[in-house]
Amino acid sequence: MDKTQTCILQLGALDELQRCIRTLASRSLFFVVDEAAYRTCGAMRKMENVFQGFDVVRFSGFEPNPKLSDIERGISLFRQNDRDVVIALGGGSAIDMGKLIGLLANQPSSARDVITGAALIERPSTPMIAIPTTSGTGSEATHFAVAYVDGNKYSVAHRSSLPDVAIVDPELTVNLPKMITAATGLDAFCQAIESMWAVGSTDESRAYAIEALQLAWSNLRAAALSPTIESRLAMSRAGHLAGKAINIGKTTSSHALSYFVTSQYGIPHGIAVSLTIRQMLDFNSRVKTEDCTDPRGVSFVIDRINEIIRALGCTSVVHACELIKGFLNDLDCPSSYHEAGIRSDREICEIVASANLERMSNNPRSCNASALFELLSV
């Protein structure tokens, strides 16, 4: 049976932290924290007051995009202190780190072997409370986490890794700078679009996705450029719903191409994904019977593409692609590899060769290397 989650998504949601900890019957906490986010998001005073009633061990100082060395360090600290609940606060990296430690510390096999697939997950994760301080990664709503071993990206998935509680408080995003707001919001925007056309999509995942898409499209500009508490609340909801969508249907081509771009060029994940989203919208709109990978058929895929176009308030794929380009440029974000300074044939070939095959297989239209190269070279 799939794990269920309690989500508290509202202004002031963090006030419910103590109650949530008590609900999990916890006496000892393992706090995975992005210290910079903790200091700036406004959570510190409230959380330190709550923590006075519990035995807390803190883990911080890890790099973005969880690396094996940091994961192993966290596992060692966790095992030394025998904690019964993990709390993770920060962006997607902090929440993924919390998931990885809570799951991998319980396994008899090494973290390396489990992450790389050389060993199976045999035991469930430690209960977890996730507190995002950005609006977009959706990690608080998924049962998987990204981990990097020897420079290679892996996705560690287990149904018990879905956080037991997600505390989504828009007030924690109020102090986010413009570019972090834009990058994380674009991640949600792209997750929503990809969830609409994903081969693994369901009626449920697409319902989450279409609402997330409409919220991000209507509110991300304001949240990044002239934020109000209303736009922050809308983006918190968009990010969480997009996370719920990919938790079911997974991501596709634009995510598949993004990981190498982030690791090699330092382009934030959400921006790296958005570099190809309009190109893949155009590409997938031209799906044919001979290259359709969705067993529900070409007409089903085209119907989903048309839903995306309508959600963007557009009348055609061309119109939607033009507006997405303008949307990205309004956010001071590039809309192609060329605009991002990735221009040589060699660079684009490396990106194409690095594409995550699992995510690519979830795209509704098959795409070989030469087609990808042609698509991404403009």
C-alpha cells in the first residue's frame, strides 16, 4: 500500500511543527538543515523554541545536489545518535538529503551500493517531516531523492521515503531573492508541463499538474519581480502540486537533459530544465504513430498538448512557445542553450549523450541523438 502524507499548506503552517512531532510520537530528532536558509527564512526562532522540548542532533554543511560523501557523513551521525524522526528544512537538496539519510541509515548494505542499484532497499525509512523554504522543487511531496556518486546522478526511490508530514509555509519564502524564486518556480512550471505529457501520467497526476501549471504561469512573474504574500502562497501551492504530479508520473525529456547542464555549467536546476521546455513542447506536438511511446496513442498525446496550450491561454503551439520564451526572458532567464552560452557542437553533443535514459523513456515521443542535437542547436 502506498504511503499517505499529511500536508499543512497555509500561511503560518510552521506553527504546527510541535503538534506534528508529537503526532509522530518522537522523542529524538535528526535535523537536516540548510543553515543559510534557516537564518534567512524566519524559521529559526519558532523552531528553536519547539526544539527545547526534544533531544535534537543537527546535520548541516552539505553541498547542493547530495553527494555520496555528505550522505555517508550524515548516515554516520544518524547511526551514532539513534534518532526516531528526521526533520529537513531548506530547498530540494536539504529535503533530498533528509530522505536519503533517513532511508539509507536503516539499510544493511552500503549507501553507495543502494544508490547505484547494486543492493536492494530492505527496510523502510525513518519517519520524516519536510519543511521547504523554496517554492518549486516539490521534494516534500515525492518518494524519491537525487544523489550523486562519482559525478553520476541517481534517483533513489522507495514508497517509505515520502515524508510523513510536509509543512509548506509561504512565509518561509518571503525573503527569497529573485533568481532563487525564479529558478525554483521554473522547476515547478516545467514539472507541471512534463507531467501533462508523461507516459507515466494518470488522471490524478494530470489534475495536480494542470493546477500547478496555471498557478505558476499566473504567479511566478509577480513572485520573482514584485512579490506579494498572495503570489508567494500561490507558488507554494504550485510547487507542492507539481511535486505530487511527478511523484506519480515522473519527469521526462527536459529533466533528462538538465542534470549534466547543472553539474557541468553550474546553471541552477530549474533554469537548466527550462532551457528546453518550449523546444520539447514543439517536438512532442509533432508526434506520429511511428514514434509515439505512449500506449494510449497519438490522439491522447495531442489532447494533452492541447490542454497545456489552453492552460497557457494560447491558441497554438507556436503561440505557446513564443509566450514561454517571453516568460523566461521576463524572469531574466535564458530560453535556450545558445542564450545560456552553450553554443558549440561539442558541448551540445555532450549534453545529448548524457541524457538520463529513464527520464527520456517517459517522453511521449521517441527522440534519437541526432534529432535532439538538431532541436537544441538553435
